[in-house]
Amino acid sequence: MSNPYAPPDPNKPRPPERKPPPRGWQQRPQQRAPEPPPELTPEQARSVTSGTLVFGLMMMGALLAGNLPIPWTLLAPLVGVGALVHGVRTLIRVRKLRWPGLLAPMLIGGLMLTMLTTMGTTTQLTMFWDEQVAYQECREQAVTIAAQERCQREWDEARSVSLG
């Protein structure tokens, strides 16, 4: 075995040199510089910002409505679906106007959160309606902390029995 640290043998033939491929059909086409986004009119800017604000308020309304007592909890999925529709419309407007900045990713994140919250509230309403009604009645009648903890334990057991 030869020494790997020794200089190369001058009598040994060298491997052929690699030549770069010819620059014919294999050359990548040159990309055009991206054109700057068009100037936004004040009406377009107002439309996008007000749409984003309304979407955020509807999203918060859906979150808050999920914590209301049982007949009012039914508003949460409705407000959530409305927020999703309004948010998608606002996102389409933002993309069409090529709005600069991080507004589009933030809207996408808000849409995902709203979708998950709406699905969670709807699932909880449909799967645990009777358990929720019993839990709310128990909490209304509970005066002491021990009674409130008993209501919470019963609520947790009822959900685990329903799922398992």
C-alpha cells in the first residue's frame, strides 16, 4: 500500500481533465427581474385593512362565543364560518393586489387558527351536548369550591366515557 501523504508519482498517467458541458441547449434561461408591485390606491388600502380588521374581530368573536353558556355557544361555529369566508375573501384581495409585507402569511395563519377553533367547537357541541348541559347546570348550582371541583370531575369523567 502506498503512502497517501506522499506527492503524486510523476510517471503515473493522470486522469483526463473534465471539460464543462457545452453551453447550448443545456443553458438555463435567464430569469427576468420581478416587476415591482403596482401602486395601491387609498381605496384599495382601506378595503384590505378594513377587511383584515373585520376578519380579526370575527375570529375573536368565534373564540369568545365558544366560552358562552350552552344556547349561546351555538354562535361560535356560525361566527367561525363567517370569519373563514371573510378571511378567504380578504386573502384573495391581498394576493390579487400583491400587497407587500407579511399580511398574506398572517391571514393564512389566522385562517388556520379559525378553522381549528371552529372545528373544535363544533365537535365539542355535537359530541358532548348532554354532558355540557349537565356540567353547566352543576356549575350554576355549585356554591363551594369542593362542589365546583366535583362538577369538573364529573365533566372530565363524562367526556372520557364518551370517547372511550
